[in-house]
Amino acid sequence: MQGVISIFIIFLITTFVAARWPKIKKIILIAFILRFLLIIINNYFYNLPDNNKDAINFEILAWDLAQLNLFQILEYYNGPDPYFISWLISIPYYLFGRSLLLAQSISLFFGMSIVFFIWYFVRKIWNEDIANKISWIAALFPSQILYSILILRESYIGFFMVLACYGVITWGKNQNLKSFFFAITGFTGAIFFHGAMLVGLLVFLSFVLIDYLNNFFKKIKFLIINIKDLIFLLSTIIFFVLFIFNKFQVPYLNNFEYLMNLDNIIAKIAKQNIGGAAYPLWTIPKDKIDLILKIPIRCIYFLFSPFPWDIKDFSQSIGLLDSFLHICLFYLIFKNIKYIWNDYPSRILLFILLAYIFVFSIGVGNFGTGIRHKTKLFPIILFLIVPFINKLVSFKIKK
């Protein structure tokens, strides 16, 4: 019963958003209907792809934690952790009881929030027409619909990446404190669910450091010291110093010393190439030179696999649709790379995206897992193609 009530609450929030912002009414309602239908199918008719292993483990651990008292549950808080999602779900489980629908409704809430906030932020930065078109993609993209209803981390991370992208773009335009904290909040929230999301924060802070160093040296020539610039500069330098000297580490990435050891990376790649959907054996590097040569190939496999020759059964063929759609999205990026490079906020997002692709090409060894991780990067891809969305729509109409 509690699951039905939680889904109904998400519906009420959706109808409120539709009434408050009529321009997104059709988009947000269709997004909800598609996701709601998938919840019904998944729970009562057919077990959807990826609704196993991790999803089951996260839910079971959440229920195990919910058997404790509230203070004990709070003591289990470990900060950024692969099972942070289980700790989070354990709190409503403790308060209201165990319900798959309840846990799925939390994913649904964040999945719906992705659609709305992409529309809301794109409208603020560009215009309403572009916002409507880009949010249609977010609402209808198959992997976005799927991972919005499963008990997995993708919808949570996607929501925080939307905040991060908005912060990065607006910081690139005006470099104000509000934009900076939007970006930091977004990246930090994502890191709590998956440690590898730290890479985006490191790239963003690198741009912040370079910008404020440049401004600092320009102003110091005229004996001008800006307190805000100085605070940003010192904070960013301290962060990088702590990271380089291994004073903190996150799951999946470990620490700076671990990342600088190429033998660790080679061993990690070999460990991840498992399962029926694994990348071909020849993509596994044997030594450091081989690693340099095969990283670009693994990046291509991460972005665009499965390829037709990789399909071994019908269930895997569903991934071909996701592959085709990502090829279309990256076509827009490749075609307009010159504009993206010349636009400073877009250039920052591009470097963040490339850093994530590089890291996930190492940490992912099969295209099933690759689809999940590409879902984490989906908001970055959308914000990069926003200026060119009219070209994509015009191309479809012309064809």
C-alpha cells in the first residue's frame, strides 16, 4: 500500500508541475505515463533488463538496514559509498515498511526531476523552444525511462549531473559564486553514489584554478587583491594538494597514487571484462604500451557498443537501439566540435565528458554495464547538443 501511495504522490507532484508550467505539461505527463507503465510491466508482467543483481542487492541491503533502529541506521552512514543508495532507501523502509514500489518511486522522482530541470535550466540559459525540444529527448530516451524506475543509482546521479551541468555552464559565462556552488553541489551529490564522478569535479576545478590564477596574476601587477578570487584560488589549491598527497580516496577510483600506477589500471581492465556481453578479448591490454594503444578502442566500445557482430542473443539486441541513439547524439557533437571548442562553457563540459569517457572505458568491460554508465553522462551530452538541437529536428523533418 505504501508503494501505491508513494507513486500517487509522484503523480500529484507531476500534475502540479504541469499546472505551474503549462509549456512542459505534455512532456512531463507523457514522461510520467511511460515510466509508470514500465513500473507496472516490470513488477507484474516481465522482468526488465538490469532489474537483477545490483538492483536486488541494493534493495535487500536497504531492508537489512531497516531492521535496525534509527540511530543504528544513521551510524551506518559512510559518506560516498557504492551502497549509499541502500542506506538512503533504508530510512523510508524503516519508517513505512518494505515495498519495491516505494523504492522504485524514489528512482522515479529523481528520473522525473531530470526531465523537468533539464527543461527549466535550458529555458533559463537559452529559450523555451529549445528547452521543449531537449526535454522531449530526456523524456523519451529509452535508457532514461528504464533507469528511472529501477532500484539503481543512475537516476540519482543523473539528477545531480543536471545540477552540475547548469553550474558549469553558468559559471563559464559569469563566474559567480552561485554557479560555482551549483556545480560543486551537483558533482558532490553524484560522487556519493559513484566515486568515479569525482573526475568531473577535478576537471571543473582545474578550469577554476587556471582562471583564478590568471586573474590573480593580472591584478597583482597593479597591487589589486580581490578577496573572492583569493578564497577561490586557495580553496581549489588545497583540494588538489590533498588529493595529490593521497589524503582522501573514493570508491572505484581509490586515490591519486593508485591512479598513477598503470599496472593497477591494466589489472582493473582485465577484471572487468566478464560476462556474456564482455568486450572482445583483444581489447584487453597486456602491457603499458598496449594500454595506450587500446584505450581509444575501448572508448569507442564504451560509447557505441554493442555492435551487430557482438550480439549473441535477442535480449542483447535491445542495446543496439541505445547504441544507434548515442551515435546520433555524438554525431551532433562531432559535427559542431568547432563551435563547442570556441564556446568556453561548452569547452569545459566537453573536457568533463571526455574525462568520464576515458575513466569508464577503463572501468567498464561489457556493453551491458556500459549502457548503465552512459546513462550517468546523458545530461552532459544533452547540454552539449542544446545549441544544435534545431539541426537535429530539422534533419528528421527533412528526411
